[in-house]
Amino acid sequence: MDYTIQLDELKSGMEEAEIRRYQKVIGESGRTWLYAIQPNAGDNIYVSASPYELETDYNGFRGFSGSTLKFVLKDDSILELKAPWHSNSESLFEDTGIDLRDQHLTFVVIGLGIESDNYKETITDVIYKDSKPHVGLFEWGKLYAQELANQFKQRVVCYTRTAGGSSTEWILPKEQVNGNK
């Protein structure tokens, strides 16, 4: 069986940020963190800009090109943040201890090959395909692809689609522990 990758619609990062409700927390760094109140909370995490980022004239140091975003909080109040960054569950965990690393919406297809033709990619000889997107670890597809590459003793291709986009990569088999190959 083959799977043809569908092109995703373009999304506005600002709109994606402002359409949700958030829980606010202050990290050990003193920065303000927001995470969406939804089953896949790990997909929508934002962090305030640092004082250095706000003070510099270089826009490369400002999230959302320095724009001010309005976030609706759990209590219906509005928090305005200038130049926040879209962040990730690992960074949130490191600064706050809040663990959302297993709360990402993913869709995974793993196959033995890939073909490209006129802006269309097809995963060939599919050995695993999610029936629908599900919430779990952000990297779970890559981890499972590694298991399959080891099991089949050959490289596999892993396609992952998340709320933030998609990626396709080859996963090579690794040698087994204790000298077994």
C-alpha cells in the first residue's frame, strides 16, 4: 500500500495563537509561559520575549516580528504580549516543571520508500499508518520508525504531520545492544 502526502493549507501563526484559551504560568527564568487548554496542549505553547529581545532594534530577536498578540486566559481576561515566541513542550518543562511532552497531535506514516513527482510525495510500501491523528509524544513516530528499521534491518521513511507542519525523513537501523546485530 502507498500513501500520497496531501499539501497542508497555509496558516497564520498569529491567528493560530489568538484563537485559543490559555493557562498562564511564570517560569524560573521569570518569563511568562502560556499553554493552550486543549488535549494537545503541547502544540500551542508561547513564551514572552526576554528583556534583551525587547530592547534590541534587531527584529530577528523578536517573536512574531515584534507584534503584540492578545491571548485569552482561562479566566476570560486578555493578556497582551509584545514579541512572544511560539515555543515547545521541552522548554516549558525545563523552565516550569509542567510536562506536556506527551500532548502533541500527530499523524504518522512509515514506509520502505518514497517517490517524488511534480510537488507530490508518496510513501511507498507502507508498513504503518495512523488511522487518524492522535495525541501523544511529539517524537513518537520517529521512535516507532526506529524500532521498525531495527526490526526489518533496513532504512525506513517516516512522515509526520503535526499542528506545526510536517516532515519526512529516513531512519536507519541501529545495531542492537550486547553485540547482536
